[in-house]
Amino acid sequence: MKDNVVTFNRKNIEYYLFEDYLGDKHRTLSLLKKIYYEVKPIIPRKLQIFLRRIYAKKVQTKYKFIDWPIETFLVDEFKSHFNVNFDRIFETLWPNNFKYAFLITHDVDTKIGFKYIPKLVELEKKLGFVSSYNIVPYQYEVDKSLILWLLREGYEIGVHGYNHDGKLFWNLETFVSRVTKINEIIKEWNVEGFRSPATHRNWLWMQLLEIKYDSSFSDTDIYEPMPGGCFSIWPFRMGKFIELPYTLPQDHTLFQILRKKDIEIWKQKFQFLKDNYGLILVNIHPDYLDKNYHYIEEFYYWVKENMDSTCWHTLPKNVAKRFVEHLEEVHSTLQKLLFEVTPKQFKIIKKFLSEIRLRYEEK
Ligand SMILES: [Zn+2]
């Protein structure tokens, strides 16, 4: 982040965390993007990737004020504000003397991805890793026995939107009409976490989801259809839920869109996050496992070798729980900055919920 664009102000930290600095327009999709989603089902896969590569070139210029893959803005600001106390304060973030956390999440976009779940689990089990699988509830056929098996094996299930058609956040009407069905699934599957398809997001609308945590924001990701970044490499409170930002670039972005041929970016970012008490959260799609398996395998083995005893490797729901149930153990400064619902947040949410009630429930 180039410092002439925004100046840091701790009193108004939501300005960064909730991506307010990008303006309200950022939370809606442009007409061109809407047209893209309308015709996407009939665009051949190869052409889709080609278009995404053109788009990637465009955002590299348009969003050059956001650094990628490592955006140090908020880390730098906290370091200069807390000065010598930075380490003392952030050391308390994680439980049991852990210094950073490593979480694996998967978005299962298609039935092909669903089919690949056991192969990925096999690799993860071999290395002693656990992860969360975000399933699309209303698109492909969801094999309940596989879900139950994942849960029995100690994995987590999350909900990945509604039907992954790219239209969930088109307008409030669409979102509201789908949210009840999403909440039904959340209850039925006993799910705590949400990730939005294509990371389309509106933090305020998302207050209608019955979730404990969300992971649709990134510290920096300029390559998504809603480019941006919350700059936080730590979990934080976003109204009624905890936000667990994904902090490593997505597999699809690196290997399909940017055509990277190695995992260097993942390694560099991992080190940066580890050095700053960060949340290392990766999103890997089983859907591209036929193409990306060797990268994922290499990365997992590298992590296994490089994570030390100060790494908290767990399920996302456990991290979210920590910041709800054991907040008093966290340094009070961090509590105030990252985990408290501020009066401003509270006011905005209250107003929104009462508007929703008026518009939709009393009809
Ligand atoms: Zn997805």
C-alpha cells in the first residue's frame, strides 16, 4: 500500500479491515462482470482462463496501490505505533505459546472437485494435516456419506455460497432470497464457517448468515473479481462473526491465471506471516488437482519441514472459537483493535437489520 493513498488511523481501523478505503462501489459487480457471469456457463473453460489472464493484467495496473503477494501496510503501521512493544503485544495472540497459525481450507467448486476430496485427504493424513472443505450446497450432488466420513476423520465442513453461479451478491434481493436456504444448510450440516464463491463479498449483508466465522476476505488479493485486501494477517471481528482472512494466494490464481511454475510465492509469504505472528491460511481447490497436485504436494512437504513447535495447525473453527471464548487471554490492545465490535459497527449493523426486517419480513 502506497502511503499517499490512505493514512493510518487506529480509531478508524474498519476503514482498512472492511475495505472501506475502496468505496461502496467495490462491493458491487460492474455490468461487464455481471454479463460475464451470465454467459460463463457457455464459455469454454480455456477461454474463461484466457479472459481471466487479460483481467489479471488490467488489475495489476489499476490496483497497483495494493502490494501483492505481500502487503506490509498494516504490519508496518502496527510496528511503528507499538514500537518495541509490538512483539510483546502480538505474542499473546495465539494460545499455548504458539506464535503463528497454519490453516488449510478447500473450496470445492464442482462435482469434479468433490470427487478429488479423498485423494487430497489421503495426502493430508499422510502428513498429519487437517483441513476444512467448503462445499457448494445447491449445485452438484453432495454425497452425504463423504461428508460424514470427513467429519469422522477430524476434518471440517464449511459452506461455499449457494450454487456458485456468481450471482449471490448481485443485489440485496438476490442475497436475501438465498440466505434462508444457505442458513438451512448451515444448520443441517452443523457448519460454522463460510466462504463466498469467487470471494464476492459484502460484510454487512453477510451479517444475515448464521455463521461463526467467514473467510472470504484476503489480506491482499487483487486478482479476484472484487479485487482488494483487508491488509490484516490476523483474525478480526466483523460484526457478529470472526473474519479469518486467507493470506496465501489461491492455487488457481498462481498456477492457472499467473502460470507460475513453482511454489516460491507460497514459501516467501509463509515466512513473512510466520515472522509477524500471522494467520497462514491457504485456499486450495480440489477441482484443479489433476493439474496442481505436484505443487500442493511439494508445498505440504515443505510446510511439514518448516513449521516448528510454535505453529498452531488446527481447523478454522478452532481459531474462530479462540477469539470468541478466550478473548480475555489476548492482550487488551489487540482485543480493542481487532476483536471488539466498535460502536460504529454496532450502529451500522443495527440499522441494516432493522431495514431488512421492514423490507422483507413484514411484507
Ligand atoms: Zn469457489
